[in-house]
Amino acid sequence: MKNEITISELARIMNVSVHQIRYFEEKGIFQPAYIDDNQYRMYSIEQIYELSHILLLRRLGVSVSAIKDCLTAFTADQYQQLLRQSLLETNAQIRKLLELQAFIQKVLREQHDFASRPDSFQIKRYEPVRLMRWLEMDEQTHIQARQLAEQARLVPDLFETDVHYLYDGSGTVSLCLEAPESGNITLPGGSYLTFQGLANGDAATDQLIERFYEYLAAQSLVATGPLVLIEKSYLSLFSGQHLHYELRVLLDAADL
């Protein structure tokens, strides 16, 4: 019995396709031990180890065109440098995946929270929140596409971010983003009246705000801070063309 194996057996051992092995051969970085009388490519234990090195280099991000130089000319120091660089890139990918995981969990959690108590007012306690002022505009106007295009470069993941609109009664609304380390505005901790609702367009958003104030007055509750309108655009995945908003206002402790 021959000690060598065929290309299909090699592919099965290495968990790759025959096509991939043939591609490496076409590029001149891998060759069989010999071709037998039946024109079968045959591979020995040496080729198995050689292919394992090629596959490892591909996993490390080395291009097929550069693999031959790696296999024939790289020193141990160069391999260590390659591995360190690959480790840095892998850690960066892990951070991105962890951020994506946290975002997905947040979306699912907030959608569940909204679906379990739609169209209801609640009093909830919040810890202080640090915000960074992003832009300001007149309270009677609404953000437009051009304005967004000019400012969005400052926030690369804008539509995965909660945008806080602060209405302080001055006629100007401040658009803010959460910024635990670099924030220049702090929303104080305390008990807040909250409401979550959907709106399709600026007029509907204004109606949400009006309804919120009407409820506040009907319950004889006193606001001690700005109205906070939080836009969570990512939750519109679940509601078609409607945007999801959460309204909050800090309440006077004497009312509680």
C-alpha cells in the first residue's frame, strides 16, 4: 500500500477544497510529491505539513503572492513580527465584534421593553448621564439632510447611537450624544417621568411632546430640568417608517 495520499484525501484531512489545493499549485506555492502513472497527484507527509503552513499564513492574512517568499526566506524574527501584527488585528476585530454584540443585545432589550409596555407613562429612576453637545438649532426647526451630512462625519456610528434632544425652554434645542469621558453636559440622576412612542415625521414628533406635557400637567407633576427627547433610530427596524422616541423629564422630589 502506498504511503502517499490523493488530492481528495489531502483535502479531507486539511478541511479545504480540492479546488483550493489546485489553486495553490497553479500559483506555484505548493506541489505534489509526484504524479503517478494514472496521472493522480500524490502527497506525502511532507506536503501535509507544507500545506498546513500555507493555510496558517493565509489565516494570518498573508496574500497568496507573498506566501512563497515567507516559506523560502522568512526568519524566525520575521515570523514573530507577522504573528504580533496579526494578533493586533485580531484583537481589533474582537473589539468590534464585542461592540456589535453589545449593540445587538441593547436593541433586543430595548425592543422587548417597548413591546412589553407600549404607550404607557412611567416614573423611573436614572443615574447621571454625561452628554456631549453635538449641534444646536432653533426649537421650531427640524434637522435637514444637508445639516446632517455636514455634521455626521463627527459621529461615524450615528444611527447606532441614542441622540438626545434637550429642550430647556430657551427656544434652542441641543442635540447631544452619550459621552461618558468627554461629555460637557450632565443630566442629573433622579426620578424621571418617561414615555416611549412612535412618530412618523416632524408633526407627529411634536404631537408626542405635546401629549407628554399634557400628561405632566394632568398629574400635577413639576419638571425640574429640560425635556429630554431620545431618538433611537435603530428601533425603527421593528416599526417600518416610524421612528422610536423616549421622552424624559426630571421630576421635583416633592412630588414623589
